[in-house]
Amino acid sequence: MDARLVNVEFLPAGKTLRVEHGTVVAGALLAAGLKSGMPCGGRGRCGKCRVVFKSGVPEPTPAETDRLTKTELDGGWRLGCTATINQDAVIYIPNGSGAAKILTHGTRRRVLASPSIRKKHITVEAPSTADLRSDLERVLGSLGIEKSPQNIELPFLRHLAARLRESNFSVTAILADGELVDIEPGNTESACYGAAFDIGTTTLAAYLIDLATGDEVATASAVNPQAGVGDDVISRISYSTSRIDGLANLQSLVLKEMNSLIKKLSDAAQISSSHIYEVSVVGNTCMTHLFLGVDPASLAQAPYVPVVRQMTALSAGELGMGINPAGRVHVLPAIAGYVGADTVGVVLASSMYNNEELTLAVDIGTNGEIVLGNKNRMLACSAAAGPAFEGAHIYCGMGAVAGAVDAVWLDEDGLGFSTIEGKSPAGICGSGLLDAVVCMLKSGVVDEGGRIADPEELPQEYAFLKDSLRMGGNGREFILVAKEKSATGEPIVITQRDIREVQLAKGAIAAGIYTLMGRMGVSAEDLDKVILAGAFGNYVRKESALGVGLIPNVPLHKLHSVGNAAGEGAKLALISKDMRGDAARISNEIEYVELTTDAEFQQRFADALIFG
Amino acid sequence: MDARLVNVEFLPAGKTLRVEHGTVVAGALLAAGLKSGMPCGGRGRCGKCRVVFKSGVPEPTPAETDRLTKTELDGGWRLGCTATINQDAVIYIPNGSGAAKILTHGTRRRVLASPSIRKKHITVEAPSTADLRSDLERVLGSLGIEKSPQNIELPFLRHLAARLRESNFSVTAILADGELVDIEPGNTESACYGAAFDIGTTTLAAYLIDLATGDEVATASAVNPQAGVGDDVISRISYSTSRIDGLANLQSLVLKEMNSLIKKLSDAAQISSSHIYEVSVVGNTCMTHLFLGVDPASLAQAPYVPVVRQMTALSAGELGMGINPAGRVHVLPAIAGYVGADTVGVVLASSMYNNEELTLAVDIGTNGEIVLGNKNRMLACSAAAGPAFEGAHIYCGMGAVAGAVDAVWLDEDGLGFSTIEGKSPAGICGSGLLDAVVCMLKSGVVDEGGRIADPEELPQEYAFLKDSLRMGGNGREFILVAKEKSATGEPIVITQRDIREVQLAKGAIAAGIYTLMGRMGVSAEDLDKVILAGAFGNYVRKESALGVGLIPNVPLHKLHSVGNAAGEGAKLALISKDMRGDAARISNEIEYVELTTDAEFQQRFADALIFG
């Protein structure tokens, strides 16, 4: 990929957006709020995510020449999971993999756009001896507003006179919840945007939304630059409390990166960033504290309470956001110190708080945030899973980047794997690790207790895996990729210790889930829907999540991967005041269960260390 | 005077305040909100402003040894207008010159203190596993507040956690209109102050008020440092529009001086400036625009409309006021481009908008702001008087400072005069000038048309003034002080041109008054009360104001000098939300009459050039 931008239009939805040159169709579909079903997880294996390029057809990929006929290829058919957009393109998404499918999958909730910000072009009467009203009064008069605004921003007052006269009294009023907050010269009614942010500990995701329509017009993402001082929440808190300028540094880092994302979004959509008037933010409680420059120290000490859970809109100018200074920033409310605004975003996007269906939502990262319930009652907790599912603390672990083994399977041909972007394998990421563990369990390489078997113990059927077992420096290990095939020249192995890490992570999440189910008095059969959110939840094979016992045993059709549901929640809160009201309600009404002091959780955790 | 501060207590009022060493008793009384009647205008001549020093008795002044008996002097009797406070003192103010008198004079209106800011000491529950509320929620909980504040300031959120823990969860909540805006460590309930400002074109006056009681605890004043770029409003506007940084410079100048006054007030009262939470500001419309950094350019061009007339509270932190950053700044509303918040302050202090009495209020400066009316209807206008009454554009004119001739009289001993602080005469200020004109009219030195007479034309009775008349470089002039008695070695004279300046100034004010009376359909007999506000209004002899025809001919008892009524209005608005509501109502309901385009005013102006 490079920095050039191209236009892509999706049919029949009729949605157009600008993406970076080289973007994979599936990614662009996601950015457009559409989704191409990828049963194989985007590995080019199933051929089910077919799309038709009406223009801007790319060269076929090897996976496409394997899976598609010559006639299909000549007709512009490609696979959504491998074809890239290299020039302006129009792409048709066949029935079944368009917007309709998304709604059934519950990843995208449609709400009416009802943003706080509204723009109205007005022609203001110029002063005359017969009309001696002040400038402010004449603007308010043109808007039919009788009362002075409750809050007037000084910058607005300071440019009011000049803007009126420069534009010959033809201006666009910016109204926030009906109150005048600023004016712009001329008619800028059509340029009214908002930006939604998901501040992850590792990654920042940003979405540019047209506030008038609710449509997403661009997306961008970046690494959270705070990662430079430490991978996880605890190391960030420690940095912020151990240095006099620690907190200010971390705040400034994330703010600068967010401002650079705003720049990228504005460039991609070819708009002025001063036409962005609202920002919504989700993130875990530590990330939102750091974003606001609020001391997160209490999150690192029992009983882990936040400084603030809910707040009203903040001034973009005061916060230093690179949008219109009169703009507002909405930080979604949190539930507890370790169940943050991101979880509120997931609940909001899932609509589970409105439904009768009993829903279990799990967002897996270093902490697994778990919410169980429906419109009558909701429980939430946070389980300290550790970073195994993110590929960290794993001997050959790596993040979900190019060259990571992201899927492993056992079939008639033996043990197979795929890597991200088809690059030479360099390590294993979370979804690949979970797949590998499932294969190891299935083949007897690992038993339910997590012990790697002696080669002689393998069942006859899987005797061919004997040579994959060896003694390493730290006990038995399983060779997943031979050194000849590895990008590093070293074999990619799964060690006994890796298995233990997976057990601990899986055990914590599962025990958290069962603790909530116990509190609620429900069992797996009562679950109507299980939602896996977040990057891991999006890429993990559902069968593997079920196979290791990470989640309760439910029929596959009840299990949904919803991608970045937290980000979806941020978008909903951006475009709708009602959704922000719902978020506040969710944050207040959800019952938080503290696991660290819960005796039941301790018992369930011990039980959940067993696979299956 | 020097910078040392001393304590003074006034009996029987029981009021204590700190003043600068060397302060005259009358000034300290004014600062304390009391008033000693000074029929002679503070010249030590009438002996009616007697006070008794119970301790800290100063040496008698010459005026005191002239006017008081030995027994009185030994008993601590002094004159309020000349005795100075040189050490800690207790001073008894005899009946008739204490607070009671003020009320009849209408200079001081008593209202119930009902400030926006309230402080409440609370002990907050510390977090525990049984109480996982956020810090903000636990503070709100201790206050019995259920909802999150509508507006949360970032600085508050940023120190919330640390302040709670530093003070072991014993804090004082600061509430603005019932909403939590900040907390302070420990119990600071008793320290809750506000500062009222009158930003004059020439002078800044500042008052420190205890918000709990409404009592004034210190006063301070300074020259408006913007005077460095020009004496009057027009030169300030011209500076602000002709330079790129002009407006910012002027704003910064006044803000810095106000902050230094806040420092002085805090030092005098021995309080921390961070315990000042509210500021109220009056001033003419240009001064309030410059204070806010709002472009005053439209005030210099017909039809002279302001950018903003009314506004709600502004953030002290955002404005850069040197008080508690969570504090609020209330700028009183204006009426028009040349009838500002200072006039609203005068109306507020006079209570005329509540009364049946038909009141005429006149605040004389370079512009004379005039308000006429009662609770049923009020009219206002601004008459361009020019600076004659401030001693400017007058051949021997000077401001009302030490050495200025401030009173002139004709009695059996001939022509007499006094100077400010009894210093050698160096020039003449506004009140002296008006007195002199009255004496010149009385003696026939000047006729009703303003022509200085030929010495031969003088009536026999005043023939002794013959030698005071001479021809100068610009026509006839009247020698008020012979060169032998003058501090400059040159005679202090009043020229024909000076008389013309006084005619123009007097004519503009009087024509403004008669224009409003014409609109209202009333004549001089209908006036129940005439109020002279401002420094000139305070020092001018009522007889002289009537004598030259500056104001309609009313009986002396209807005429009241009320001192800095604009500042009084600022104090009322500071201590009471209701008063701020009244100010908004005054600003909306008063009918503004634009004189520059008023034909009736032109005619009346021509008529009013005639003295008497």
C-alpha cells in the first residue's frame, strides 16, 4: 500500500468512499459499513466472498486463479478477501454479502442521525439607525432565537464582528442542541462532520462521519504512540505516576496521534478539519483517563476505582482537538475501572440492552470484558486474561501482522496453516495459536489438562505428528512450522509454557463468563446469542473458540463475530443524542461484578483451566 | 501614603477593613460602605464631617485646628475629610454621618447576598470493595447530588483524585448555582470571596466582597493602563483596529492591571486570590469589549452597534483572570454602543427601575450617559460632552489630583478657591471650572451667551474683579489665581475658549436630558429625584451644576451625588443572582434614544448653549 488515495463505489448499496491505494476489498467493505461474508476467515480458501469489479479491475491473485473460472475472472469476478483496489473502482457486491447480511449478524445497528450539531445558513440584517441591535442579537434574530445562549465561547465573540462583515452578513450558524455556538462565513451547510475514535491500548481507530446523513466517509488507524512507554495499561499508569510530566506526556502523545488521524480523515474525504464539530471517544477506562489528562493512578490500586465514569460534552478547543474549536468532545461513559467506555460501545452497538434475547458479549484483549444480559438486567465483569491472545508472552508469538500464522488446521493433507497476507511464516498470532491448540487437542498432542504428550503416546491416526514433537530448552514443544519453511530460519514451535499461557487466558475468560452466568442463574442453553467483539473476536475461528472451551458451548449459528463493536458504539454515540443517552443509561444500569474478590470466580477459574 | 497597611474599625457599624497607611478617613468610610456627609465637598471648611478617633489618633491638620475646639481635639475629634489613618485605629462615626444617611442618599442599596457560588465542607467516603463508585460520584454522593454536572471543567477532573487523597477525603466542594465545579482540600468554607470591577476609560476601581455576607472587605484602584495609547474611547478603538496585535495588547493591558488589583485586594484582606470565585465587571461598552478581547471597531462607525450586549458567565480560567480558575466572570449587560454596563450599574444601584419616583440619573464623563424614568418606562441616551469636565482641552485644565483648583467661590472676602489636598494651585479641574463659571456669571464677567465682558462693563458691585480681566493670546481671559500664588509661576486663567468648551459640554448634557424629558412628556417639576453619578458628579457642587443649567432646575433636596454608582451596581451584581437578572432586564427594557440622528436634540443643543 502507499499513500495514494482512490475512490471506490459499492453497488447495489451505492456507497462511495476514498481508500488508500492497495486496500483489500474486504477492508474497504468494512470501512463502508458493508460486509462481505468470509466463512474461511479471509484466507482465500472458500471462494464465498465473491465480488464483481465493474471498473478498476485488478490482476487476479493466485487464490483467485485457483478458485474462479476463466469466464468469471474475465467478467471481473474476484474474491473480496484477496482482491485489492489499485485505482478508482466500482464494485458490485452480490446478494447475501451486502448490507442485508450485516443486520442479521448484528454488527451494524442503524439509527436515525440526530447529532447535537446542526448548521443553518442565514442572511443577517446589517445594522442601521433603525436597527441598533448588537451583532449577537442580529444573528440570534435571524435564527428566530430569543434568548442569549447559556454559554458563549470567547473565540466566537472575538471573531463574530469580522466574520459578519467579511461575508457581507451571509453566514452559516453552527447550533449545538439548538444553541448558537459559532458562525462561519458564507454557506457551509453541507459540510458538517464528526469523528469517532476507539482508543485501544495498542491501536487507535478513527472514523469520519457525515453528521447530516450518519454515513461514514473515511476511516484511518494508527498505533497508539503511548505503546512506546509500555504495552499494557499498568505500564502506562506506572509511567504516568512515576514522572512529574508522565501524565502530560501520555496525554499529549495520544492527542497528537488523534489529531494526525483527523488530518488523514480530512484529507481522504477532501474536507476541512474545521468542518468537524463533534468527536466521540471510546476506550478502556485507563485510555479515556489518559486522553483527558486525568490521573489514572487509582486504577492501579485496589479497589481500582476510576476518577470519573460519566461526563458531559467537553470543549474541543480546551482539549486541543484539531477540529473546529467550537466543537464538542463526547467521551462515552465507563462502567468501572476495568470495564470502560469501549464495553459500553459494544453494548450500545449490540442493542442487547433493548432486546429480550439473552446475550453474552465478550471483548477479548489483555483483559476480557464480558457482559451478559438483556433489557431486563445486565451484568459485566473484566477477566485478566493476559496478553496470550494477542501473541505476547508466547515463545514464537507475534501480533496479527503480515507473516503471522493466523490459522492452523488438520485435514486429510495433514497439518496446514495460513499466514497474514500469505507472507513467509515468522511467528504465530492469537487466532493461529488457538487453532493450533485445538489441533493439538484433537490429535492427542495435548491432553485436556494441557500436558504435551510423549511422541509414543500419540494415537495411531495421528502418528504422523510424532516428528513434530521434541524436547526444547523448557520441556516438550510442538513444531508447527519447520525451520526450512520459516522466515526466521528457526522452527515455529508451541511450547509447554505457551499451552499454560493459553490455559490461563482461556481459564480467566471462561471463568468470568460462568461467574456472570451463575449470578444470573442461567446456563449455556439459555443463551440466545454470543457476540465476540474486538480484533481477536473478529479473526478467531468460532470452532476454535468453542473447541478450547473459551466460551460456553452454543450452536454455531448463535455465535457472531462483530469486529470493532466498540468503534461502532462510538459512531452511534457520535451521530445521535439518543444513543449518548442510552450509553449513560447502560453505564448506570449495568451491574458490575468485581472478580478479584469473588470466591466463586476463583473456583470457576481452577475448573476452567481444563480444556474443552 | 505608602504601601504599609493598617487596620481600621468603624463604630457603631462595627465594620473593620485594611487600608493603606495615610488613607483619609472619608476614603476609608467610602471603602467600608459607610459615608461621612461632606457638605463642603471635603474641603475642611464646614466642619460637618466630624469623627472621633477612639485609638490611633493622628496629629490635627490646620483645617482641624481652625474648626475644632481644644477640648474636641483632645477628645479625639477630627474632620473626616482631612484626618488620615496612620496606624491601627478605631473611629466612631457620630449619628447622622453613618450608614443610615447613605440609605436616604440612595447611594447604597442593601440586597440579600445570594451569590452563585456556595462552599460546603464534606467528608467523602473512601473507595472500598463495597463501594466502587468513581471519585466524582463519591463527591457528588456526599453532596446529595444525583446527576453529573452539566459542565465539567477539565482542570477539576485533573486534580480531583489527588486532592481527595492528599486531604484524606476531607474537602470543600465549590458549587456554582448548585452544580459542583471544584473541590479544595480541607475545610475552606469561610473563605468565599468575589471581586467587582468598574473599568473606566481612565481609572479602574476594584472591590473585594465576602460572598457569604455581601460585606466589602477591601478596595483598590489604578489608572487604566490603556491610557498609554490614548485618553478616550475613540483612540483606543483606533489603536485596536490599526495594528495586528492592537486588540490583544489592549486586552492584555487591562487584564494585567485587573490581576494586579486582585493581588492588592487579596493582600489587603490577607486572603488567597484562589478563594475569589466570582468577578463582576462594569464599564462602558468599549471597555467591556476590550476586556473580553472583542473587536470594538463597530463602535467607531455609524450606527455604533456593539458586538455583544448581554452574555452569560464566562470562565475565569479561560479569560486569564487571576482568581480561582474554576471561577466565573459576569460582565454586566450594556444598553447600546455608548450606553454601557456602567450605566446599567447606575440604574441597578439607584433602584429607579423598581420605583414610582420619576428619576433622572446623569453620569458625566467624556460622554454623559443619561437615564430618565421609573418602573413603568425608562429612556437612555449618551451625549458627547467632550472632556471639559475632566479638565482636558481647558487652557489651565488638569485632572482631579493634588494641586487642582477644585472649588471657587465669591463671598464677602472676594473670590476664593480651594485646591485638592491644599497644595499650591497648579491648574483647574472640572468641579473648579464649573464653580468658576458660576462665579463669572454671577459677577457679570461672563454673560448668558458665554462672552467674557470688557472690564468696563462689570457692574459696580464686582468692579474689584476688573484687574482679573485681561487680553491673552486668544482673546479675553479671566485670571483666577495670580502668578504669585500659582505653583507654576504662571497665572491660572480661564479663557474665552474655555468658556466655549464648557458651553459645548454643558449644552450636550442638558440637551440630552431635555430630549429624554421631551420624549417622556415630562418637565422639571415632574422630576422626583436627580442623581449625579461618577467622579465629577460626586465632586461638583450641586449649586454650580444648577447654576450653569447643566441639569434641570430642581430643588436642592431632590439632587443627590451618589459617587461611583456604576461600581455599586457591579457589587450588587456580584453578590446576587437576582441583581444580575435585574441587570439583564434593565438592559432589555430600557429604550435607547440615539441623539446623533435626533432632530429635536439638535435644536435643544443650540438652545442649551445659553447658560442658566
